[in-house]
Amino acid sequence: MAHLSASKARQGFADTINRAAYGKERVVVRRRGKDVAAVVPIADLRLLEELEDRIDLVDARAALADTKKKGAKSLDVILKDLGL
């Protein structure tokens, strides 16, 4: 995985994109020595989104099962529990 300063990534933006798009390379962009962003191939992004969707589905199924087991709460009760 390559690392570039933000200024170098900005100067060579087209090259940075091409490294990800055609070279299938992940490029981490740093600012003041800290990683702040990444340019990744679109396939990597799609995989990350799919993983997030699967995690969300597992969480939703667990919440639904919990609701069926314990019963639903009204919105007023939920807001009160959250201190809103």
C-alpha cells in the first residue's frame, strides 16, 4: 500500500487515481504525518459496502428478534430512554 502526502496526491491527482483504477493499488493520503483518506479501486469500495450491508442486516435481524421476544417500545419511551 502506497502512502502519499496530501500535497503530492493533489499535484499528481490523475496519477493517484490511475494507480487505484488501473493498478489496483490502494493509496493512503497523509496530512501532517497522519493518515486522513485513501484512494482505492472501486472493487474494494463495493466490497466494503457489501460487508457493511451484511452487518446492517445481521443487526436488523437481531433487533427484530429482540422486539418479537420483548415487545416493541413506543417512540415516546425510546426518546425518554435516550434523554431526548
